[in-house]
Amino acid sequence: MFTRLFTFFENLVDPFRPAAIVRPPEQLGRFYWHFVRQTGWVFVAALGAAFLVALIEVSLFRYVGQIVDLLQGSSPQTIFADHGRLMLWMAFVVVVARPCANALHDVLVRQTITANVGSLIRWQSYRWVIRQSLAYFQGDFAGRVANRVMQAGPALRGSVVEVIDALWYVTVYAVSAVILFAEADWRLAVPMVLWIGLYIFALSRFVPKVRQLSKATSGANSMLSGRIVDSYTNVMTVKLFAHGDREDAYVRDALEAHNSDFRAQQRQITRMALTISVLNSVMLGAVGALGVWLWSTGAINLGAIALSTGLAIRITNMSGWIMWVVTGVFENVGTVQEAILSIAQPHTVVDTVKAPALQVPRGEIRFEQVSFHYGKGEGVIEGLDLVLKPGERVGLVGPSGAGKSTLVSLLLRFYDPERGRILIDGQDISTVSQESLRAEIGVVTQDTSLLHRSVRDNIRYGRPEAGEEAIALAARRAHADAFIGTLVDPQGRRGLDAHVGERGVKLSGGQRQRIAIARVLLKDAPILVLDEATSALDSEVEAAIQSNLDELMAEKTVIAIAHRLSTIARMDRLVVMEHGRVVETGTHAELVARGGLYARLWQRQSGGFLDAEGEEAEAAE
């Protein structure tokens, strides 16, 4: 029975129901409303249940006062005959209504809201953030972005639930106490009214300060998480340069900043707690003393003293809980405010409304007066014109910083050109959907990054619907099958089932590259980009898979970048770039005979002198 009950309430909210991928608002209130309105009726139901629970709790104190008066004014022989129905009603409220109201409140909060709403916020936030531009992720710590996405859901959900509970408890208890005290004697309500005013004043003074400090603490926590993840992710670099102590200092700075902000926050909370404690003590003493004095004058009876004293004790205890709830609310609000900085950022590369899918029947690529400067105003790519015929294999050559990799990034629409346009088979790539554009382009890069999943999953990433035979064939064509068979991960998974570690760290550079090549072989897109695709391979392996690369390039439009000129000398045409412009174009033989920039680069390499500038990876691009 309980399983069916839990399942019913858990299924009232589906965190993964179909929803448009939209940008959450940047304003705090609108950000809350954006998510709360999707499941608003559940919060309204929880609010109603909380009101019912608070009303019943207050009724119990009234019953205590009534029972004292009944016992004082009735004889043992007649009390049940005279007041049996009233006592049965009290028993029903205590034994039946109270646990039922609490149960309804708890399953709504825990099974419906807590179990689902946080996941809904995380899921929708993740879907928006993962579609951010490449520049977005390059400009922040991955750990900090992930931390903000993970914290936003529970923080938003928790603050709303806490407000729901605190709102009704405060309202019902405070208003009921004043009414019940005034019913006995108006003077008994005076300490309570004064306490409510001072309590609200104290919270209004302290809570905004706690809120600001909580926001600062949350930001410091995200920075700390980002630095720790950055150190762990780049642990190979840390060890290669023997900079463990430097990383300690780097993380310690963030931890000290977090600790300083957290201490300031805790100091403010302690000041608030002491203030509330003093107010509670004064109110409790005033209610008790005033009640005894009024009883001594005959103004109230013993039931009123029992009611007022018991309710005052309950309110003072509850006020401490409310204070911590309010503090928790604003800590969560601070966390949400800080998360908005990452989650609510607009997409800088966006599809047009109802953007059609790219169609690539031929594979012609045209760059028309393309300029791009990474927002710097000049440099990188400037007024570039370039046409790749269908099925043409073109090698891009030039020193580091010439704009080769940037040109590829523009083709993949990681960035939009600042001027000009890029056409594929006559279609402006800015007007088609990004997903369809990248689906038609296969890419193998120098800095191969694999997912922390199985080898099979990494190869299948090229074509998710591919079967086992197609995966195995792609691995053989990339000459990866031999080492795949020897792989065993710490969990005992072998071969294609073995996991490769974060970014593929359990594999060598050459092994990662071969899996990346297998992935692109499986994808079999009509346009192929090879950005230092064989740079991590030794000469023997490179020669072994070269024929398969030739097969892969057959009937495809190919852009190949390589600093090792011998690997692209056989291309149909070479395009030489310098300072973001095309300075030479032709076949290898034509360019060598021309004696220009390409000829000088070729002479240095073929003569055994490698130009350092030409060997650097284009990190600046």
C-alpha cells in the first residue's frame, strides 16, 4: 500500500517531460517563477497542507486550556457525560486528523517536490548550458559551471519549500496567539504583539546582511570547486612541472577566501541568534508574569494560563526554528543568485527561428569576405575568400597564428563571423541548424578528448545507431583493434567495454587518436576536417592507416591542417595562410617552384630544420 502511495505522489511531477529549451531569466524573482510555475499547483497543495498542520498544532494548545477548565469546573463522575462529544472531537483531531495532515504535507514535500523539482531544474538548466558556445566554456571553470548547475535545483526548491512551511507557521501561530490571548484578556496579548513587531524588525535588519554574505560564500565555494577540479583535471601537467606546492597555494587562496566569507556569514548569524534569544526570553517571562498577575486579580482562569504559557513556550521554540529557516532560505537564495550568473547567460551562437537542416548533396564550401577577430577589432581572419570544390582535398598551411584552426572553428560555427558569410552548397551556415551542420562534418583534431565511457561508446559517438559489426570495422580501419583487445579497466571491463578515463587519460596519445579516427570513420560525413589528425601517431602507425585515411577522404570535401608538411603535400591543393589571409594557393610542386612562404617552410622541414613557430599548436586560435 505504501509503495503505491509513494509511487502516486512521485509521479505527480515528471522532471523530464517535454519542454522547450529556453533561457532562464536573469532577474532573481523571474528566475524562481520560471521554474515554480511549471509545478505551481504542487506548491499550492503543499501550502494548503502546511496551513492545515499549523492550524491543528495551534488547536492542541487551545484544547489544553479547555481541558484544564473542564477538569476544574466538572466532577469526575459527570465530566464524560457532560463533555464527552467535545473530548471525542479533541481525540479525533489528535489521533486522526493530525497524523493525516502531517502525512499529506510530508509526501507532497518529500515525494513530489523534493524528489522531482530539483531534478527538473537541473535537467532544464543542463540542457540550456550544454548548448552554449565554445567561447562560454573556454571562459570559465568547467567545475564551477557544473557546481552552479548542480546547486541551483536543490537551492531553489529548498528555499520555496522552507518559505511555504515558515510562512504558515509564522502566520497561523502569531495570529492565533494574539487572538487566543486577547480572548482571555487583551492585556495578555500585549507582550505577544510587541514581540512580533520586534521579531520582524530584527529579521529585517539581519536577514539582508546574511543574504549578501551567503551570496559571497556561495561564489567563493564555486571558485574553490573550480580550482580543485582544474588541478585534478590537469594533474599530469601539475606532476610534470613538479608544482604540487604551487597548486596547494592556488587552492589555499580560494579556500581562505571561502573561509573568510563563511566566518563573516556565521558571525552575522550568531548575532541574529543572540538577539532573537533575548527577545524570546523577555516575551516568555512577560507572558508568564502577566498571566499569573491577571489570575491573581481574577481576570483570567487557570486554563488561560496553561494556554498562554504553553503557546508562548511553543512560539519561542518555533521562533528559533523560523530564524534558521529564514537563514537557510537566504543562503539558498544566495546560491541561486550565484548560479544565475552561469545558467541564465544568453547563447551567443543561436539558430534562426525554425532553422532548416543543412543538405549536402555535393560538398562545395565557400568563404566570402570572412573576417573574425575574437572581438579584438583586428587580426586573426581578415577579408578571406576561399572556395573548396565538391570532393576537393585542400591542405591549410601557415605559421602559428595564421588563422587555420580559427577558419575551421568558423566552418563548424563555434563562432559567427564578424563580417562575411560561409556557404555549403549555397546554404549560408548561419541560417541552418547547428546540429545539422556539425552532423555533416567529421572532425579529427590534434587534442583528442574522449568521454569517460567505454571504448565502444566513444567510437559509437560518431553514429549512435551503429551496430557491433560497424564499430568493429571502424576500429580495424583505424588500426585500433589490436590495442583495444588488451585494455582492462580497474572494474575488470575488457576490450570495447573498458572505460578510458576522464578525457581518455588511461590511453596513450596515439591510442586516443586512433579511437578518434575510428569515430570519424564510423560517422562517414560528406565533409571532413583533419586538424593535425595524425600528429600523435608514430610514423609506422601513420603509414599503416594512411591508406584508410585516403579511403575515408574519397568523394569527400576535405580540409586538412598539418605542420608536418609531408602529410598534406599529396592534397589536391594547398592554401597558404599568413596573418588571417590567403597568400598562396596551388599544388605542392607549384608552390615549391614559386619560392614563396610555402617553399621556405618546406625547405626548413625537408632540410631538417624545423621552424619552432611552425611546430607550435595553434593554441592562440
